[in-house]
Amino acid sequence: MSQGLDEVAPERRSAQEDPGAASAVVEAHVLGEVRPERRRRRVSMADVARLAGVSSQTVSRVANGHPGVVDETRRLVLGAMAELGYRPNSAARALKSGEFRTIGVILFTLSTTGNVRTLEAIASSAAAEGYAITLIPVAVPTQDGVRGAFTRLGELAVDAVILLMEVHLLDAASVSLPPGVQVVVADSDAGDQYSVVDTDQADGTRQAVAHLLDLGHRTVHHLAGPEESFAAERRTAAWRRTLEEAGCPVLPVERGDWSAESGYRAGLRLAADPACTAVFAANDELALGLLRALHESGRRVPEDVSVVGFDDISEAGSFLPPLTTVHQDFAEVGRRCVEGVLRQFRNDEHERGTHLVPTHLVVRRSTGPAPR
């Protein structure tokens, strides 16, 4: 028996009434479901405008954060966006405004405290400016690795770049930046070529060494970071210069790789020297390993040996004893990086020079008068 039109399944009826819909019905059945439409239509700016009772131009102004919209109208538009699930078309907005509102960040590693805290500060500062960040890690700190990162950068939609890396590799890799992309380098010696934001490594080190000398120690040993690190070398140079200016002996440097384990190994060698009464460690993790080595070797801190670190990580006050250390303002470094790179981008200017963020010494119980 033939079926009347009203008895035909809705999806089949739509195909009978509109032959053009037949292929959609067939596709829906092949996929195991019946869907009158293959794809939900994207909510448009006009849809939001109709629901909010405003013009599309007003919706555009709200979507782009334009200040010239009264609060009540802004609330209506935002409510309509939320109700309809409207998402602004970022690609179209980029074409119109000439910016992607994204900052690329190229770095070698997230295993160091400095990089992690600086990256966190960059992300927070960028978000406050209405920008996202795209992280571009360099798997191996070589010239080829750097070239690969910049090749990927050329394929991404970013307005500016912040480099958390040693600039000598950037130069040696002979990389080229995408046209119009501005750069700020953090924690590097590149002031004659790029805009640089750096902690005042030299003054922080001077404060640490001077503090130990003021306590009566004849000289200060140094537990340094890796030779390839700009920050480590800057701190080593300032340690040596401070001792020389004070007329104190400059002893051979012990080195680690920033980790507590390497600090422990170097610390065992320092603990075996009975003339060692004061040590400046290039970061707090190295100092932590040093404290363990001194304890296991029967050297008391600070009665026998005083220890100063660098960074002032959040756990420094919980070391045993609490660590005297140089405080770095990572949040300010991140803020200045974002501020500087956006200023260059908006003004279409290439800046050069180094902007130093001050440090200060935080005195705790790991330092004391030289033993008699």
C-alpha cells in the first residue's frame, strides 16, 4: 500500500519536496544519523544585532573592545553573544585591523625557574593587553634548532616576538625575521642589535658578594651556572670584579648546570676545603644542593660557611636554614618585554638598547659573621 505524504518519514519527505536535499539525506544515513542540515550555520554579527536590538556596527564595536559604547548597550550585546554562542571571526578582524593580537615566544627550555616565571609573567601581561601568546620551543639549543624555530615562526600569525634565548645563537644561525615582526630579547647581551629587557645581574651579584665581605669573610667562593649561559657569565664576571675591587683573593670557580644535584656535587668539593667560609651560588637551586653537601660534610650554615643564592624562588624562605638570596622581579621583566614589543609594533619602530630591572638582596639566616 502506498503511503500518503503525511505518513512519509520527515527526512524522506524533505527529499521528495526538495530533490536538492536528497544528497544530504543520503549522507546523513551513511553517517548513521538523520540530520536535516549537515552543519549548523555560524552565528553572525547580524544575528547578535537583531537579538540585542542594536546595529551591526555597535556589535562590532563591542566585539573589538571599543570604549565608545554605553554600559547598558554593552551588556545587552554581550548577553546576546553569550545566548547565541557568537564567536568573533579573528581572521577577518586581523585583515581589517592589520594585527593578529598574538605574540610569539621562542625559548629553549622550561626546566629553569627563570624561564618559567618569566614566561608566566609574559602571558599575564599579554592577556592584560588583550593578546594571546604562541609558544615556539627550540628542542635543541643549536643553530639548526634556532633556524627551525624561526621557520615555524614565519608560518604563524604573530604580531611580535619575545626571545628567551642566548642571542649569540640567534646571530650565528643567520635567521631572518618575518617582515614587520618586532622583537624584544629577555635575559641576553644584545643591546646593540635588539631591544633587551634584563635583570640587573651585575648589581645583584655585587650586593651578594659585598654582604658576605661586610660580614668579615676573607673572600667568597663562587658556585657558577653553565658557561654557555649569559646570566651565569654575567654573574661570574660581577663576582670577580667585586672581589678584585675589594682587594680579595679570586679563587677557582666551581660550576653546575643550575640544578640542585649539580650544586650538591660541587658543594662536596667546596665543603672539603676548610678555608671556604662563604659561597655565592648563581641560583637558588644550586644553593639548595650546596646546603645539603655542607650538612652531610658536617659544615654548619652559617656558623662555618655562609651561603647566598640568586633568584629568591618561592621556596627560598623554607630552606634549612632560610636562604639569603638576590630577589629577581620576574613579573616586571615579563611586563616590560610585552610593553616594549607592543610599543615597537604599534609605532612600527625598531628599538635598541638594554632596560635593566633592579634587584635587591633578601637577608635570611644562611649568612653570618666569618668564623674566628
